[in-house]
Amino acid sequence: MNRFTLGALAAVLSGVTLHASAQETLKLGALVTLSGPGAAWGQAMKNAAELAADKVNAAGGLEVGGKKYKVEIVAYDDKYQAGEAVTVANRLVFEDKVKYMIGPTGSAPTLAVQPITEKNEVITSTLGFTNKALGTDKPFSFRPVITTLEFSEPQIAWLVKQHGVKKVGGLFPNDESGQVIARDLEAAYRKAGGDMVAKEFFERERVDFVPLLTRVLARGIDTIELDGNAPGTAGLIAKQARELGFKGKIVRTGGPATAEILNVAGKEVVEGMMVHAVLDPAAPATRGYIEGYVAKYKTAPNGFSPSYYDFTNMLFEAMRRAGTVTDSGKVRQELEKLGSYNGVLGTLKWTGKANYGVDHQLAVPFYIAEIKNGVEVVRARCTVADGCN
């Protein structure tokens, strides 16, 4: 082999080495609930981030600032508990060195980890419905979904008008999420001309709701409200209410959970239930996402999942525009500037300033659906601005 050939070979091998080392790894944390009552939500959030990562990885990686990154989702289970969430957050921030996080899932875990994430400039995407999750003092906290505060009034106004809902009873978890949701629902029913005449609070681990339901039913209610409860818990409440002989309406004005409620309670119990829905399967982009999700995970996605898929892709776009994956402050600024993003849920934009002082909450369309033969059938299309019709 002559000198030219050896030199050329060395150059080729050097180029191969440089190309192989050019792709680095970008870790995204997933601080989510993977066991217990909120597992359906947390699993959906993690899976959404994985699908977004799969998409950029299949295209050769996420290109930012002239480099390509293989995206890796590092997921841990917070068990829907504040203490466990703090442990997980410390692991993600100080051991895994993540600057971007999917989650936390619940309100209590969110409030518990924010001192860590905000101080270390970690961008988070909470599912917690508490109004304390967002604020001018929490610049790195975002929420890719709307909450009971936003969607309860238009939905409940529609339910009262179209279905004659008047006297409502509800069971709620005795934590930040449950207390905030109960407060917002009570105000929305009152404004619409209904009345939440009975409320009971319980610890999230509870599975026997008969004593609480007995007290609620004794108030002569015509409707049971399931909003605020994790999917499996909502199924148990619905099932036990019917077993006690309740013949009235069962509604869920927040939190997509139909598939999980159906699995726990059965078709007969949920037939005719009116539920909050965040998906319109007829929309082409949404349908494509559902098909891709089913192909990978062999199950239908929970309704929260597309919001976190869209958020993860928005995060990637913000990194591209910022030209960095390490400076989360610059990425945050670019994320805030994404004023009209086309996602699988439609055209998305940041809102929230009126309620939280900062536009860090995604405005997304939503729907009211009736469960017929185990399937959600859309009965009303809604936006926060225009109501439901």
C-alpha cells in the first residue's frame, strides 16, 4: 500500500470517527406517575415524549447549533407523591443533569419540586391543575393543558342547559389537586344555575367509597361529578354508586379517562356518561397520532398524551431557534415566542396571563362527549373563549 493510499485511508477513517462522535445525547427527564391511581396519565405523558424523541432520532437526531443530538427520555416514577417527586427531581437534576422535564403529573408533586427546578433553571411541563403551578415567579414552569378553572364553566353551562343538571355531589382527593378542582367546580355550577350540594374528601389510596357515597346520595343529588379523580378511582366511584342504586347522571367535566373508567366500571355503568374529551379522532393530524401511538404501545392513548407530544416538539423547535440545548434560559425565551404552533391537536398558542400573570399555558380545543356502547361520541365542541356548542 503506497503513501497516498495510506493517507487517504487515514483521512477517511478520521472522517468516520468525527462523524460518529458528532452526535451527542440530549436527555429529557420524565418525572411522572407510573404506578398507582395516576399511572394512566403519567404513562401517557412519558409515551408522548418517547414518540417525539423517536421522530427526531429517526431523522438522524435533533439538529441544534450545527450539532446533532440523539434524544433520550429518562423516566422515573413519582408515585403521585410529593416526597417521592422531590427524590426523583434531585436525581434527574443532579445525577442525570437534565435541563428539560416532562411532568410532574400532579399538583402536590409539582409544588414540591419547583424550588429545585426553578433554582436550577429546568424547564418543566406540569399536568398539575393547581393555580399555584404557574406564575411570574416561576419562569421555567409551563403547562401544556388547560385546567378546570378554564374548561369547567363552558362545559357545566352546557350540561345544565342541555341535560338539566341541578343538584350535584362529588368525591375529591384530599390534596392540592382535589381541593382546587372542587372549589372551581362549585363556582362553575353555581354560576350556571346548578348547585354542588355535597362534597366529600378522601385520601388517594382509598378504594371503598360506599360510606362517602351514602352520605352524598342522602342529599338527593341528581348528578355525580367525577372530575378531580384519577382514572382508576373515578371508575371505582362510578361502579360503587350504581351498586348503591344511584340512577342519576354521572359526569366528568375534566381529565380524559374514559378507557380506564370503562375497564374498572364496565360498559353498563358508564353508558350515557358525559365526559370531558380533548381529542377529536376525526381530525387528520390527531388520527395520525393515535394510529402511531397504538402501533408502538398496543393501546389507545390517554387524552392528555397528544398535548405532551406537541409540547415536546415545541421544546425541540425552541432549542433549534435558540441554537443551544445547554442554555435553558435562551430555550425558555424561544419557547415563549412560539405564538402559533401547528400540532396534532390543531393550532396552539400560549395563554394564561389573565389567570396566572404569565402566558405559560397552552390553549387547546376540547369537547364534551357521551359514552355510547363504550365509545366517546362528541356532543359539543368547545373553546375557552367561545364556550361549547
